[in-house]
Amino acid sequence: MSQIHVDEPIEVVHHSDGDRSAAAGINLITVLIVLAVLAVIVWFLITGPLRGLAGGTTNINVNPAPTTGTTINVNPPAQPNAPAPAGNTNPAPANQAPANPAPTKP
């Protein structure tokens, strides 16, 4: 004896290619937005709060004064004139030499 089973046909849902393309486009845009946000966050952390942790390099160049052939002459300031005694009314001579003459050129 032979038996034949007849089942009801399975309902097949057909999706159009347009639906799949739209979903793929939305997924792509979402991925690009997430990557852009992550890039901005990383950039902010590197240029802002985490900059001090990197150590960085600081170049300080100090050029010392040359020591050969340099002569420095320092002339101390002249001593101020002592005040005249209280009862002296004699004026100083008119053609008196200056107290601190200018140095002569070598």
C-alpha cells in the first residue's frame, strides 16, 4: 500500500530588492555616523585632556655669551658730593671740573 501526503503549501514572502537596498543604505549611513563620532572623540582626547600624558618634547636652546675677545668695563657710580657744613655761605668756584669725567675711547 502506498500513501501520499499532501501538505498545505508554505506561504513564501517575497521581499523586493528595493527594501534590502534601503536597509543597507540606512545601515551604511549609521556606520559612517558612528565612525565620525568616534573620530571626533579620539581627536578631542588626544588634543585636550590626554595631551599631558604623551610626554611631548620641549626644546630649550640656551646660547652662552662668547668668552673670547670680550671685555666688559664697569665704572662704578661717582660718590655724591658731601653736603656743605651748616654755616658755610661760600659758593663753589664757577669753572670746576665735572665729578665723573667721560671715559676715553681705547
